[in-house]
Amino acid sequence: MSLPAKLALAPLLLWQGRQVRRRALCLPEASGPREGVAGHGTGEPCLRLLVVGDSSAAGVGVAHQHQALAEPLARALAKRLDGPVAWQLIATTGHRAADALAALQTAPALAPADVMLAVLGVNDAVAMSPAGPWLATLDALHACAAQRAGVRLSWHTALPPMGRFPLLPQPLRWVMGLEAARLDRALGAHLPTRHDRRLAVLPATPAGTLQPGWIADDGFHPGPQGYRRWAEALAEQIASDAALPLG
């Protein structure tokens, strides 16, 4: 989106943004433990997973972590890898990439991890963050995870189709769709140059506006079916990676 177009729409977008924040249903983060071991078997986990991110990583839109993303992803990985998977979650509603980096840097009890999943970008898209500094922050996030937890491989989720979020009115929905696509393109061009980073694509969603089950009651976050399909798609991509560090 060009700068003149942004400037022309700015008053309307600001007004719509205030209206959305005023009227939006404020859902809590999913309850339940933010660490555990999924799957059966004895001995050391075959994989240790660290999930870092925003409200979607925190499970906003469902009641409990066993319906959200991190724990179901660990279960799906344990099934595919035929061994226990340890998981931990560091996520907070509203976090942008810089906030997630600060949270990871200051986390007091960070367990060792082999793989990190970063669920970030929506709040940076809302803030219309420049792509360059955003990507540099994601680089720093990976470096911090490697230093503090021993992470050897990081996956970054693609940005969701914000241009289809029912909560957002037009033209705000259209603009947010463009902003999300802009960061997503930058991420897709950036990661292939890094041998220890991957882009995780999203599962296919129904055509048109996202439907109940796929989307939460707030019209913005995943619902139970959305999280379930997302966790399965992530597990398939992560487990099939030949570079996956096991054990």
C-alpha cells in the first residue's frame, strides 16, 4: 500500500480502529499449564519444543491449552515421531516481535529446547511495522533462543489472512490484509537464506469470510477447529523436515 493511500485513509482507519477496540469481545488467554510432556514412552523426550508468540500462541479463542496450539502441536508431533515431546509456551496477548524477544530474554525458567515455533506478526501488521526492523527482531529472537535454550531450528508461522477477519470493517479489513501480506512476503523471502530457519505455511481455510469453528467468537482469533487444523499442519511440516534435531 502506497504512502499517499495510507495518508488518505488514515483518519478513517484510526476511527475504525478505535471503534473495533471499543466494541470487540475481549477473550482471555487459554487456561492450563504452559509446559508439559506429550505422548507416551519412557526416558528422555525425542524432541523439546519452545513456542513463543502473541495471543494466538497463548490460545485466545479457546478455553484451555489442550484445545489451543502448543499442547496439541506437541501431541501431534509425539504421534508422528513415535516418542514423547516436551513443550513449553511463552506467549502474551498483544505481543509484537520486540515484546516476544524481551519476554524470551527475561524468562526466569527457560527449559532446554531443540525447536522453536514463533507465532508473531499480526500485531506488527496492525502497527504497520517496517519489514526490515521486524525481520531483524525475528533474527534476534532466534539467536536468543539458541543461546538461552539451545534451540537449533526455528519455525516462523506465516501471517493469517487478516483481510478475511470478520471483526474488521472495510476498508480497515482490506488494509490489514495488505499489511499482513506485506510482512508475510518479506518473511518468505528472508528465511530461505537461513539454514536453521523455516516458514510454516497455514492450513487451507474455507473460501470467503472465515466461519465459526475456524474463527473464535471475537471474529479475530482461531476457534477450536482453526487451532486443531493449524496444529496438525504445523506438526506435518515440522516432523517431515530432514533437518529436525531429534534427541
